[in-house]
Amino acid sequence: MAVLAATLAGCAGPSNRDSSLNGLNAAPMSAAAWSRAAGVYSGSIRATTERFGLEDTSAMDTRLNLTGPVDSPGVIFRMWRGYSTAWTEYGEWKGTFTNIPQRRYGTQGTVLASTHYPDQALLILRRNGASQYAGVWMILTFRDADTIDVDWIGHAGWRGEGVLSRLPGLALPPR
């Protein structure tokens, strides 16, 4: 019974995800808006959850690379995560997720990506070998040419937010 109760309490994510998806427009971003949004971003995401009366915290440093066309965006997402839970005083985890077939070797999972009108994208991170509810959903809202607001909806009730900033492009010296 204890295992069943822990499983049910820990899998509260699907209802949170469904309610968050209701706010996304089904139409994709315009090609012009996506061309301004594509690029490399970096920043921090903070997430918390409350399970069994205890609050768990997580801090992630991330790097996000968005490329490709608006109807099938290419994504490489890297994260370095530090967390503290009721059972773990401190833990670390790092991983890379991508939907680009040539870049999948050695990654921890895949990304399902879609864009949503006028200025949002949905990334679903799925770990290799895990069920569809074990992954993380990220709703990205492009605020301007250099900033993304992130709504992080994780499994087991993890919920968080963060801001990613565009990294400047490398300038080649004149010849």
C-alpha cells in the first residue's frame, strides 16, 4: 500500500501538464518570428515540489540551442542540475537531450518540440527508457530577441521557472 500511495502522490504531473497545455495556441509560430527566436540561449531554472509534506528544491544551469524550420525545430538541450530532496541531502545530475538524429549518440534522451503562435514553443524532454509521464515539459515564451521565459513542469509535481538569455554569436576577425 505504501508503494501505491507513493506512486500516486509522485505522479501528479499529468494533470498539471494538461492544464498548462490549454493555454497554448495550436497554430505554429510564424516563420519570421521563429527566425528571430532561433539561436543559442543559456540561463538558470529553479524548481520545487512538495511531496509527503517535505519541499524538494532543484537548480539547473542550462544551455539551449534552437535551429531548423518552424514546423520541425531542431533542439539540443543541456542541463547541469543540483537538487535536494527528502531522501537525498544533495545530488547532481547532468544530461543532454536532442531531437537531431546525428547528435543522439551519448545523450540521455530525446526532445519532442513544437512551436505555438504567436511566441511560444513546447519542449518535451523524454529520458531514454522512461515512460511518457517520466519526462519534463518546458513551455518557452519568447519575450524579445534575447530573452526566453521558461515554465518547467516536471514529473512527480516538480514546477519551476527561469529565464534564458541569448548568447552572442561569435564574430570572425576580418581577413
